[in-house]
Amino acid sequence: MRVDVIMPQMGESIAEGTITRWMKKVGDTVQRDEPLFEISTDKVDAEIPSPSAGTLLEIRNREGETVPVSQVVGVIETDASAAASGPATPESPKPAAAPKAPAAAPARPTQEPERAPAAPASSAAPTPPGRSSEQGAPFLSPVVRRIAEEQGVDPTRVPGTGAGGRVTKKDILDFIAREGAAAPPAAAGIASTPSTPTFAAGERVKRVPMSPMRKKIAEHMVESRRTSAHVHSVFEVDMSRVSKLREKYRGAYEERHGVKLTFLPFFIKSACEALRAWPVLNSSVEGEESVYRRELNIGIAVALDWGLIVPVVKHADELSVAGLARKVNDLADRARTKKLNPDEVAGGTFTITNPGVFGGLFGLPIIHQPQVAILGVGGIQRRPVVIDDAIAIRPMVYLSMSYDHRVVDGAIADQFLAQVKRSLESFDESLL
Amino acid sequence: MTSSILVRWLGRVPYREAIALQESLVDAVRRGEASDHLLLLEHPEVITLGRGADPLHVLLSAEEGARRGIEIHETGRGGDVTYHGPGQLVGYPIVSLRGERRDARRYLREIEEALILAVADHGIRADRIPGLTGIWSGEQKLAAIGVRISTGWITSHGFALNVSTDLSGFRFIVPCGIRDRGVTSMERILGRGVAILDAAARVATRLAERLSLRAVPSPAAEERLFSMAVEACP
């Protein structure tokens, strides 16, 4: 069977593309979804996968030619014996570049949505200007097709103003606004959708099973909300001193300890001191008893691209700042590469998390059970602050803590936070 | 739930290494083994030629290039010739475009919009110029854009925003083939220094917003520096 290779639609307002490279010569075999040629539109270069497996029978447009969208630029013979009988057109392009396609392009015959959108193979020529509904299905971009289907509109009734008389998204939306949709509009409307799931035409919901990690997180979070009486306190801390110390010792740390000195060890160190002073924050609740822990095992929330994990720095109070830096780096690295041992995520007695990464001032985290408190470190920002009746610019951070009101009252939590603040603002240089 | 984009600050990375990293990530994202990534970095001085490049737009002599250690690379992105050097924030989003977002021009516009918003966060007004890709401050180019889309609508390459770039490097090229407009930097516009990490953090936030992705800082320890919105101190 012969399959047309067409210039794909790379975007709603893109009417043509320039072929910059054929990765295959006439007579070459090609896998489905293997890169076949490259095109250039605007400032975008795109690699176009083969629509099916077979032999490249014909190349109709050479490198450098600009071709309208949906025009046939080549032909593939899917039947091996037919291809052997010789190409339809003996003409082959100058093999300008040796085919650099990845040797084994992953063959994924069933995953439709992953492929670049292919225009209907039947439209062998670009749609002529004006209307063309009589000659079979007009070319529709996936967006327009989806809108038409969702709204129950016959796209051939929509006057097209796009290149070659094509119906653009605006055309169909205007048309619906004017004429009304045939079917009631989809609940979600047609506003731009968040990117995650790929909806097939006509599909209104998509069910995606949660990953095991996602399920765990969901269970833990809901369970924690059910278990603890969450309350929150927020303090503001001037990070000038820590910043200066960090600046001062950074080079030496890298040289002497081979480790980057980040802010986190300072927060851990200060939290440990305060936990010693207010031990109820290092406890847990079992039935009608409070269980106090001697060890200070500090969990550090680490965001992963597949979820969230909380490795634990055991005996954090016994480590130097350099030791903390090294330990935290090591745990975070291994969390990312999935090399943590199970016991390294267990046994935490208090947790520190970092909700300020993208400019958030502070977050109100959920307690990591069976602990009774979690400290959130916001983003460090230079802000105007009043110091002795003058306005100064200081690197500031919000510390937020969520704690379990079953056992921790606000007065205790606030004194704990006040101590963390004091300890950071007058950080003991000898600890470095 | 929105899917996430892992934001990584890589520091100064030779061009060739950045290409190799992008290629492996494009494969991993296509196979579904990695989430979307945003690589943020600087390059040592280098001149690169996109697929549409006119070699005549490289003005650097071979001797001068060798003397200054400037390499010249041909590369698989769209666009013409560009120059990279220290102080320029280079961003390579490796993103799997889905649904309506499978639109090359829309993707370019999203990058432009993100950069315009990010520099606005620093108090700079920048715009598009119809027909020219990139973002501009008046008649001067502040950021260049060139993108590649690989099988499965996976993006690579991206943008180069002049934060504190030594603009004299641009004399070695005709930027993107445009002779009659100059280049500028955030530092030049503001008349004061801008930390590249500050710019990087804004760009990461804005780009994630534009792409409806949830930005997640890299958990890699050496990059936590960045993730804690650092360099806040003088």
C-alpha cells in the first residue's frame, strides 16, 4: 500500500514549511515514527516522523523547497515486495547529509497521540483558495476539528479565512458565536486547557491511574489532616547575618569540604537548637500519650519530578554545618536517582520543607505523621524593613510552621519560632 | 493535576555538552521516562548557526576565533546565527507539547510572553516586533529565540536572554541576520547589575505559568542554591 507523506500542520497560523533535510533517500527503509525529514517554519525547526513503516518510494520536494501544509512531499510503500520493483520516480535528492537519524528510533506503533499531527492523507493538493467543501473533507487543524466535534458544528459550513481558505480557530469560534452551536457546549468550554492529558476527539474526561507514589502521598496527606489539629504560625527572619557568613565561608567549604554551602544547613542547625529547648515539638502522639524523642532526626522534603519524598538526616544535632551540608546533598542526590534506602526515609522526628522556591512568601504545610510539627522555609527576598526608625533593605525570609494543637499550643510554637529566628539572626560563627 | 517541569540551573556549560544533555533528555521525555525539563545555564563564548543560517552572518575570522577561544557550531535549531557568552541566560525547555499546544508558533509566542513578563518583573519593558522572533527593547534585541521540535512534539533549544552579557561579542555576528538593529542587555537598560540567578528564577516562574506547568526546582544538591531563591544578599 502506498502512504502519502505530507507537510504537517505545525500550528494553526502556519501555512507552509520549508524542507531543510531529508534523513532518508529514495529506496531507504524507514520505521514508523522514525524521523523522516526536517522542516523549518519561523524560528522553529521540526523533525517529522514517518507516517508508517516501509520503503521511501518517492521524494517530491527537495531540501530548500517551501511547501504548503498538507501537500504530499513524498510517498512510502508499505508492502516490501512492491517497493522492490522500483521507485515510481527515479529522481532522488542529493544526499546532502548522511542520514543521522537515531539508529533505533523507538517503535511505538499504537501510541497515536504521540505523533505529530498528520493531515488527512486524502488531500493530495493544498486546499485552493475559497471554499472546497465539495471535494471531500477540507483540511482542519486538530483544534478546529475538536471544537467542531464538541460543539456539533459542521465545519464545511464555516467560512474559512485562513491560508488557502482554511477554517481557523477564530473562524469557528466566530461562527459559533454568530450561529450558535448545534449541541450544548461542553461543560469545560473551549478555553485553553491545562496541558497534561491528551483528549481524544469527543472525549470529555480522561481517567489516569495515580502512580504508587502519588497514592501514598494522597493517603498520607488526608490521613494527617484527619489526625492532627493543624494550626499555623508565621515569623519573619532577617537573613543578613547568615547570608554574610555563607558568603564568607562558601569558598572555603568548597575547597576544604568539597561541598556547596547552601542556606539549608543553617535552618537545620537553628531548628535543632530550638527543638532541644521545646522538646514537645520533637514528640508524637500515641493514643492518649505523648511520646518524646531524644534523637533529632530531621526530615527534608525533596521535590522530585515524579512526586515528593522526605529523606531523614539522622542525629542532625550531632552534625557540624559542613556535615549537614554534605548529608543533605547526598540524600537529595540519591532521592533524585532513586537510590535511597528505605530506612533513610523513616524515623524522622521533625520536618523542614521549602515552599518558597518560586517566589511564594510562605506555605502552610501538612504535618508529616506521626510528627507534630513541620517548618516551612519561604523564599529569601530582599525587602524594605524598618531598623531603628530607618528603612533598610535586608534579605528576609518567612518561616511558617504547622503544628498539632492536640499537644502544641500557640505559645509554645511561637516561642520555638522566636528562638529559631534569634538563632538565625545571630548565628554562631564558631559552628562553621 | 498539572504536570511538572523540572527546573535545573546548570551554571556554565560548554555548548557541545548542553547539546548532548538536551538530546538525551528529548529521548527520555519522549519515552515518558522524564518529566518536562527547563535547563537554565550560561555558555562560554560560542557562535552557533541555526538551520536557516547564512554563513556570511559570521563575521569572526578564524584567527580571531582561535585566539579568543570562540568555537563555531552548527546546530539543529531554527533561526540564523547567534552569539552566546557569559552573562547571558540560556534556557532550553525540553517539553512535551500536548493537545492545543502542538502549535509551533504558539510555543514561540509563549516563550516570548514569558520573557517579556520576566524582564517586566525586573522593571524592564520589552516587546515583540511583528515578523521578528525574539524580544526587543525599542529597536534593540534583548533575547533571541530558536527552537527545535522533535518527533512526538518534544521541544529543545530555546532562548538566550542578555542579562549582563558583554555585548561586544555580538560584533562577531549579524544577529539572526538582522543588520539594522542592535542588541542590548538587562544590565544596560537598567544601568545596574542584575544577578543571572535572579533573572533565571523569574524566567522559570513565568515560563512555567505560560506553559501551564508546575515548576519544580531540581532537587540536585548543588542546584538547591538556586532553588532557595538565593543570592538575595549583597
